Amino acid sequence: MKYLIMIVTALMLVACSESAEDEMINNDTEESDSVSFRNVDVKTDDNQVHLTGQVSAAEGEFYYTAEQGEEKLIEENHVEVEEGTHGWSEFSLEITLPDGTAEKEEAPVVTLYGKNKTGKVINPNYVPIDLNMKKEAS
């Protein structure tokens, strides 16, 4: 009976050890697939949207789309960035929305995001666009 208890205990310890290692591997993968945005600024000029900000992307890339309600205005676009100071890179996007977008009830939303190794969207950031806001004069 003692031997049986020792064997069961040993098997449980081995199983716990393996799942902890698997969890550490999964956490490392998630961290390497991260993308973060900051200082995002939006300016509009009719149907033109000027989006600027900073991105920290582990894979050196991010994606964006634009939607208005259930309607997709802009299909997925891929943006490559070079690592800047302290891992943050500047980005600038010029997005042209379709005519008639301003007349609809819902505001368009630009989604900035990354993708993990399996292609799943990670860290989505939703930026609503106020088409009544005008670009500052340069």
C-alpha cells in the first residue's frame, strides 16, 4: 500500500511539473506575439483619415481595418514597422473612407491589432472616427 501511494504521488508531481513547463512555454509565446499602441492621434479631412501614433510590435508589424456598424469599409491592411527608441516605432496611416460614410448614423471605427503565430487577432484597439473633426492647418 505504501508503494502504491508513493507511485501515485510521484506521477502527480511529474504531471504538475509538465503542465507548469507547458504554461511557461505558452506565456513566452504570448509575450513574443504582443503589440501595443500609444499616443494615437486622429485627424480627418472629408473622407480622409490621418492616423498617427506609436506602436510596439514584437514581430515588427501590425494590421488595421475600418468598419461602420456591420459593414466593412476597409479590408485588412498589413503595416511593417522598424523598432524605434525603447521598442516603440512611429506610424502614420492615410485611410480613405468610401463616399457617404459621414451620412450614416454610426461612426466608423478603425481597428489596430496584431496577430499571433496562428493568425489569431491579438490586442485589438478600436479608434472611433469623428468625420466632423477637421485636420489642423499645417
